[in-house]
Amino acid sequence: MHTQQNVFLVGPMGAGKSTIGRQLATTLNFEFEDSDYIIQKRTGVDIPTIFEYEGEAGFRHREAQILNEITKHQGIVLATGGGSVLPLENRSILTTRGFVVYLYCSPEQQHERTAKDRNRPLIRTEDPLKVLQELMQERDPLYREVADLVVSTERRTTVSVVHEILSYFKQGENILT
């Protein structure tokens, strides 16, 4: 039985972590948190601006601080940033402080979902699909390493993904509440 009272959503950009996280939190009567939103709220600027002035390393440092802080709370569903699993320390925090769900979707699906989103600095390139494919190759093993459950969001509705996650808990393998 999993004793943690938190659910952490990991996965690539465009997988639906924020959208699914909000619905899952509502269903579980948990608080919803989004690490990217918290960073933007605290800094007063958007993520591309942080990347512009501090680079990816500066952003990852801020992300690690937020992750360490927010995961100490109980009764939350946390949507993490796509690169939050890169540092070993973050992976350790996620696996020891909550139930981790990897929301998987293909780079092609990510590309469709993020094509018009200007708030994603890593794919502001001439070939965003290629970047998404490279990021998936690098990060997929890390997402799987921390995941207690892997759920595909590929061409699925938010409701169906939330139901799949909840059905896992209802099977008695893990109890959140």
C-alpha cells in the first residue's frame, strides 16, 4: 500500500499534466499545484523570460527549489515541468514523497498540442518536432524510472485518463484517501 497523500504527474510538455492534474485534484478533493505556474507567479515573469535571462540551468535551479518545497505538503496533485526529472535529487524527491504518474504521449502528439504555444522555450526552433523527439529519447527512461504508474494520454480525453488513474487506486493496490 502506498502511504503518501500526494500524486505527482510527470511527463513531456503537451502530455496534459496541468489539465489532467486539475481534474484529478478535484475528484480526489486534493489541492492542485503546477510547478511552472508557481515559478512564474513568484518571479513575476513567464518561463521564456527566465530562460532568456538565466538560461535553462537557472530555470532548473528554481524548479528544483519549488519541487523540494511543494512536495513537503500533503493532499496535493502536482503537475511538474517536463524537465523536472533531469536532476537525480528531483527524482528522489518525487519517488519518496508521493505517488508518481507518468503521462505519456508521443512527440508527434506533443507537437500537435504545443504547435501554437509560445510559452515553451525549448521548442522555439525551426524543427520543434525534432527537438520533441530528442527530449523524449533523453527523458522517457527518467519518467519511467520514477513512475509508479504509466498512463498514455495519446488521443484521449481528460476524463478517460483521470478515470484510468482512479481505477488503479480503486483496485486496492494503492490507497490515497
